[in-house]
Amino acid sequence: MYDFSGQVVLVTGAASGIGRASAERFFAEGASVVLADRNLEGVQSVARELGQDERLHCLGFDAIDRASCIDMVNDALGHFGRLDVLCNIAGIAGGWRLEDMPPADWQRMIDINLNSLFHITQAAIPALVESRGNVINMSSASGKQGQPYGTCYCASKAGVIGFSKAVAAEFASRGVRSNAICPGGVKTPIYDNYTFPENAEMALIDRMRSLPGFGEAEVSDITAMILFLASSEARFVTGVAFDVDGGQLAL
Amino acid sequence: MANSLPTGRAAYDFNGLKVLVTGGTAGIGLATAQYFADAGATVTITGTREAPQQYSDEDLGRFDYRQLSLLSRDSIDALCASVDALDVLVNNAGGTGGAQTPYAFEESVQVNLNAVWQLCQGLLPRLHEASAPCGASIVNVASEMSLYASPWFPGYGAAKAAVVQLTKTLAAQHGAAGLRCNAVLPGSIPTRMTRSFADDEAIHDAVCQRTPQQRWGDPAEIASAVLFLASAEASFVNGHTLVVDGGYSITDA
Ligand SMILES: NC(=O)c1ccc[n+]([C@@H]2O[C@H](COP(=O)([O-])OP(=O)(O)OC[C@H]3O[C@@H](n4cnc5c(N)ncnc54)[C@H](OP(=O)(O)O)[C@@H]3O)[C@@H](O)[C@H]2O)c1
Ligand SMILES: NC(=O)c1ccc[n+]([C@@H]2O[C@H](COP(=O)([O-])OP(=O)(O)OC[C@H]3O[C@@H](n4cnc5c(N)ncnc54)[C@H](O)[C@@H]3O)[C@@H](O)[C@H]2O)c1
């Protein structure tokens, strides 16, 4: 229903979940897509399922590492020669009791969920200025609400909103838009490895789970928002953190 | 504008759907009604005048037309009674009442807030009967003055802020039944309502300067957001206010 033909979209986290579904939908709507992920085999298998089209390009990278982020962007730019939409989607989740959280886990999550946006966007911004393109950053309802055992995840996702709005403010006059999306819990593999800490107070978790819409979104609900924001339909929308949560944050 | 705007519109399919856009005779409402009609919907618009032919600047011939005064409870009730099927309600009619002659506080709250509630109450039964594939929904038009204070329009600002909250309340009340309610929050858009500001070079330029995208918006850009929120693409978006302001609000909390 959109026409992204002639446009190049870079999607991180494209091996799984929201990133994968976004890459598939951008491809279906005509875009050339760079699928980047730590799991190179994963993105290669997505590309195989999509028919190994020449509009697809797979790249392995590790978001934890600045040099790897920059190399990935440069490789993407070298391959298709332009960039119209950057989707920063790769990320990890997890819960810790504040008292017990190991500093190395804190650092790792902040590096992947937040610092990688700085590295990737910094490397990509000249190409986005040239194409008058836009950036979509994956935050979370956790970026706006406090969640028990989520000190690090919430901080990383709140940071994503701040980063996204600042990019919008800094680059609007050069034609680049930047928006964030705040899903309220989507059925994806991210929760497969998610465990609440031992001795977690279940009442706190149940209160969160009882919010309307919690955990009920499908990936297609999120990709629909990503495509709208990426499209020219949203050309006057910038600096927004968009809730896709079935009303969770409204109450 | 130094550079041309990105163009190209999404191929929404609202075929077979019934849409009511209040205040569809001009500005944002007309742009929204046109976009819905282009996407195949059957669109009813309202205006304060008796007949659509009385709006000589615009060709409203493709729309079903009803007279509506938001100042009159009887008029609102009559409109609701005359609607026999509805999938999407766009509460767009409203305004400051003219830059120089603002509505009195109570009048402005009636037009911009109470009437929205009254129309929703009157039309909810029809919306709950709807079987649209995208699910029935309500889209309210809020305002930059939902967020910011203006010395000129106390009733308008209070009412538009309340519309954001009412949007959440309706989302909470009706979400379980599959009816969604969202709002769009337009930045500065040149329409009849804002003409005296848009025509004043100092005000026009001050808005551009304060807006990161450095321009006023276009009614079609608000229509884009309304159609997105009403479409199946936004089937999990509920209670949200979508800001379409070229970044005007980024610099604030
Ligand atoms: N323009 C902006 O910058 C801006 C920004 C934020 C929000 N908004 C909101 O967007 C909506 C549309 O405004 P617009 O800018 O498109 O203004 P507009 O061009 O003046 O259109 C206003 C529409 O509302 C109708 N209307 C006004 N007062 C009414 C009343 N008392 N009873 C019934 N209908 C009434 C008008 O009908 P008639 O043609 O018969 O008068 C017209 O169809 C309003 O809710 C406004 O508050 C506008
Ligand atoms: N699923 C939800 O409920 C939800 C809610 C809010 C926000 N989010 C956010 O959405 C994004 C995608 O989540 P998802 O649910 O699709 O998860 P997912 O686990 O299905 O996919 C995440 C992808 O990111 C990749 N990735 C992780 N760490 C990486 C690294 N260091 N370098 C490169 N790639 C890496 C993974 O390989 C995987 O393919 C994340 O940022 C997540 O925080 C998800």
C-alpha cells in the first residue's frame, strides 16, 4: 500500500521479531533492504525465504561494538549507494533486581540498546541528509513507564527517545526526520530468554501484566507504524515517540 | 521552502466504509474528507450553513452533507439520529472562533469539548454495530493548544487539552469492544481559522522559526495521520495522540 521503490532501507535486528517483519514488509512494498544483525545466518535465511532478490543485502555486525556498527553502515552504503530509511531495531531485553545487577550486564545492555544508535546514526547521517531520509528508533513503553526490575532496560529505552528527539531537532532543517516507537509488549523471541530475577515480587509483575493490551501486540502492528512513519504520509511528523500498545499507556 | 516535499500517498482501501467528518467544508476537515473519499469511503461532512452550495469556494458535491451547529444540543442530537450506519467518526469541527473575536469560554468549551462527547455518545451505538475490517474508530482533532498556553483563547486551550484526555477515556471505555479512539494534534496549518495569523508576516515567520522543519503544515498532512489512525494499519493503536507539527514540540518536555 506504500511505494518504497527506489528507496533503500537499513534494518538492524533483521534476523528476528520486529526487525525481521519490518525488513520483509519494506521489501514487499518495493524497497531495497539491508538486513543487518549479529545473527548473519539468521538474516541470510530471511533473504533466502524472500527469494534472494538483488534488492536484499545481508550484513553481520555486533551492535555492542562501535567499529562493527560503522563498518556495517559503510558496507550498506557501498552496496546500494544511498540510504533513505534507517531502522534501529536490534536490541536485547532482561530484568534484574537493582541490588544484584552486575555492572557488566548494565554496560552491555546500554551499549546494545542505546550506544549503538549513536554509532550507527552518526555513520549514516550524511547519506540521510543527502536523501532527505528518516530514522526510526525502537524504544518501548518501558521508555516512558517505570517497570519493576527494568532499571537498565527502561533507562536504555528512555535514552532512545531522548536521542531520537534530539536528532529530529538537530536535522529537521536539513530535511531528515527522526521518530521513536514505543511498543507495549509484542510476541517475539525476545521473551524466550527473558527471566525475572529470583525472588522477584510477583505482585509488581502482575500489576504490569494486568495493564490493558500488555503483551498482546503482533509484530505486524509495529511494522505498520514503522512504515507509516517512514513514508511521505508522515512528512510533517518528527520528534515523536509513538505508542503502539493498545491503550496500555493511556490508563 | 528550500527543498521540495516528499510526495506520494499510501493506497488505503476504505471501500464500503461510512465516514463522518464534522466540519468538512474547509481546511483540515475538507482535506480529510477528500482523502477518505479518494480511498473509496462514503463520506458525510457537516457545515454550519443550510446547504453545501452555500460554500461557493469549494466543490462539496461528492460528499453527503448535513447541517450541524456544535452550539446546539438539538442540532447534535438531530445529526446523530440521522446517521444509520457509521464506521469512522472524525471529530474535526471546532475552532477558536476567529482570531479577533474568540468564543466566550463556555461557548468554546461547548464547541470544542462538550460537543465531541455529545457526538460520541450519540454515535457510539452505530460505531459498535460497525463491521469494518479495520475496526470502527474515532479520531479527534486536538491542537497545539492542548499542550501550550495561549493568552488569547482560554476556553479553546482548556477544551483541546481535555480532548486529549477524553480520547484516552474513550479508548479505555471501548477498547475491549474493539472500538479504538485516537487523536491527531496538528501544528500550525494555514486554514480559515488561522488565516489572520498566517497572513501576518511576523507571526508566520515566528512559527517557521520555532518549528524545526521551518514551515507551516498542510491540511493534507493532517489528513494523512487521520487516515492512518482509522486504518487497519493502526489496529493496535488506541488512546494515542499523534503529534503532526514538524517537530514544534520536540524542544519541550
Ligand atoms: N489550522 C490549525 O492550525 C489547527 C491547529 C490545531 C487544531 N486545529 C483544529 O482543526 C479543526 C479544523 O480546523 P481548521 O483549521 O480546518 O479550520 P476551518 O478551515 O475554519 O474549518 C472549521 C470547520 O469546522 C466547522 N465549525 C466551526 N465552528 C463550528 C460550530 N460551532 N458548529 C459546527 N461546525 C463548526 C466549520 O464549518 P463552517 O464552514 O460552516 O463554518 C468548518 O467546517 C478544528 O477542530 C481546529 O481546532 C486547527
Ligand atoms: N517484543 C517486545 O515486546 C518489545 C517491546 C518494546 C520494544 N521492543 C524492542 O524492539 C526491538 C526488537 O525486539 P524483538 O522483540 O523483535 O526482539 P528479537 O529478539 O526477536 O529480535 C532482536 C534482534 O536483534 C538482534 N540483536 C540483538 N543483539 C544484537 C547485537 N549486539 N548486534 C546485532 N544484532 C543484535 C538479534 O540477533 C535479533 O535478531 C528491540 O530493540 C526491543 O527492545 C520489543
